[in-house]
Amino acid sequence: MAQLLQILAATQKCCSLRVTFLLIALIMIFFSYKSYLYPRSQKPESTQADVNLTVREHRGLQSVKLSRMLYRQPQVLTPARKDVLVVTPWLAPIIWEGTFNTDILNEQFSLRNATIGLTVFSIKTYMIFLKQFLQSAEMYFMVGHRVIYYIFTDKPEYVPYLNIQKGRQIIILEVESYYDHWQDISMQRMEMISNFCQERFHQEVDYLVCSDVDMRFSDHVGVEILSSLFGTLHPGYYGLNRTDFPYERRPQSQAHIPKDEGDFYYIGALFGGSVPEVYKLTKACHEAIMVDQANHIEAIWHDESHLNKYLLYHKPSKVLSPEYLWQQQQMDHMHDQEMIFSKIIRRKKLKVLKKNYQLKNWIEEGSGLRLF
Ligand SMILES: CC(=O)N[C@H]1[C@@H](OP(=O)(O)OP(=O)(O)OC[C@H]2O[C@@H](n3ccc(=O)[nH]c3=O)[C@H](O)[C@@H]2O)O[C@H](CO)[C@H](O)[C@@H]1O
Ligand SMILES: [Mn+2]
């Protein structure tokens, strides 16, 4: 009997041990299930490891080589430029030489596989500027990236033949110019760009850079300028009070900006952004120009005045410093301004060509007159 009791006790002990094991196992399963449901409860190390693995697998599939990039560490306590404003009050960077690393930007941009469109108008006599513009763009504009030059012209047969880099393309867009005055032709650009954004740009490019033709690139202009919406500081007015900007001041015009408003004075010769943003900008400016026309008023600096009004109320996400557009003629008349500039302008990336403004309205093609 005593032996029987001993056996029974041993069996009970064994059972309770089994139950304990079972319970422990159940608890463990429960917690591991919980952490599966709530991955945030995982340790950071394990999350990190997963991410690395995914990146490697993803890159393996895309056969992109993992390359090491060596560059100077950014120093939090050492500003890149102390002499100029490098960020606007709405936190858009102002692009100055010395504030960015081209290699990092190129590497990041290449991964996005994006295409840049450069729009330029060569209507009537302005065809004479096109060759130099394109040749210099081939040397300095977005080198190593995919570029489409969109040339708006009324004389496609005069577009020079150029050997361009691989991955780049010239597309000639024949447009009729129904205007005689250069001011109207300049303003007409807003309408044409907005129409072509809808027609084809949105299918062909990611970014648009819109520029005058009477200029030449003289230094690197790369992906550092690209952003959803960008404008360029006019070299003649940077550093002035807003009251001295040549904004349109007549309230009758759609471009009107009162004396107590304004951030910067932007130049009409270089702006851009993503296709949807450039579409919105050019459409709004064109519509404002049409309203002015109906009211028999022309803004003081034409499309540039409307551009300034637009960028005041639709803040650009990047602002290009005057390094991106240099106009020596203007500097010749502004000695104080030149003094400021000679210290802060480290590079002159695009130079406006000299032309005789009095001849603008009546120069005939082939008349042999030199514009610059
Ligand atoms: C450097 C600069 O400050 N540029 C701006 C400035 O005058 P600009 O004196 O630079 O204007 P502009 O004569 O260069 O005209 C603007 C652009 O329109 C095109 N065009 C013009 C006339 C013509 O007969 N054929 C032709 O193709 C061409 O691409 C030219 O570059 O003010 C203009 C409006 O007043 C524009 O806002 C310009 O962007
Ligand atoms: Mn111009």
C-alpha cells in the first residue's frame, strides 16, 4: 500500500512538472506572437539588421554596386558660409558656392533616374544667341545627367547642328510668333511653357529649367539647383531694401506688390521646378498677363514682374544665389553693389551677354548688326 502511495505521489509530481513546462511554453509563444504583431517592440538592433538586409537584397536585384563615398564630414558648429543668408525664413536653401557637395548630390540624383528639361526661346533675331547658349550648356549644364533641350523657335531651319553628349537630346518646338515687340515675345513664354507642360513635358521630364537665350554658361550648373519650385536672385538688387525693388507698384496691375511686402527680387531669366509646379507658375503668370492686357496695363518688367508676384505668394523651395546669373552691364552702373558682390560671389555660372537695348525692337535678321 505504502509502495502504491509512493507511485501515485511521483506521478502527480511528474504531471505538475509537465503542466509547468506547458505553461512556460505557452507564455513564451504568447510573447513572441505579441512582438510579431507589434514590431515596434523589437529591439532597434534587430530592426536595423532587417533594413540592411532589405537594402542589400533590393540592390542585388537592381544590380547596383554598393560603393563607399568618402567626403568631408559636415560640421554642425562650423557654418559653410558666414557672409550670406543660406536659408530663407520659410526654410528654403539659398544655393551658394561652398554650401553643397556636388558628388553627394550627383550620387543621390542618379539613383532617381530623373530627366531634366531646359526650355529656351529663340524667336526672330534672338536665334543668333542659340549656338553659344547650347555649346556652353553642353560644357556646364547638368553634366552626366539626362537632359532634353526644348528649343522654341519660329525658325527651326536655323537651329545649329551640334554634337551633344550621350543621354542628351535637342527637341525643336516650332512656334508662331504673332508679336513684334520683344516685351510681348518675352511674356508669351509663360503661355507656351504652360501649354507644353500639359502637352508633353509631363511625360518626358521630371524637372524644367526655364531660361533666357541671351546668356552663356561659364561654370558648373548642376542638380543642386533642382527642387519643386526655384527662383534666382537678381544680381542687381540683392542686398537692397524691399522698398527699392523694381516690383510693379500700380495697384491696377495683377503684378502689383505694395511697398511693405516682398522677400527678394527674382530675375525672369532663370526659374524652374517640377513639371506640375512650373505648369502652375506659368499658367498663373499667363493668366495675370491676360487680365492686365484686358485692362490696358503692362507690368513694368513684363513677365519678370508677374514672376515676382507669383513667387511672393508661392514661396520657392530653393532660391539660387546671384552666382547663378551674372549681369556685368548692370554692375557697371552700380558701384556700391559691385563692391558687395566682389567679396561674396565666388563663381559666375551664367553670364548675360551684352546687347544693345536700343536696337532690340527693330533689328532685322541678316542686317549684319551685332547684338553683343
Ligand atoms: C537677364 C534678365 O534680366 N532677363 C529678363 C529681362 O530682360 P532681358 O533684356 O534679358 O529680356 P530679353 O530681351 O532677353 O527677352 C527675354 C527672352 O525672350 C526671348 N526673346 C525675346 C525677344 C525676341 O525677339 N525673341 C526672343 O526669343 C529670348 O529667349 C530672350 O532671352 O526682363 C524680361 C522682361 O522684361 C525677362 O523677364 C527676362 O527674362
Ligand atoms: Mn535676356
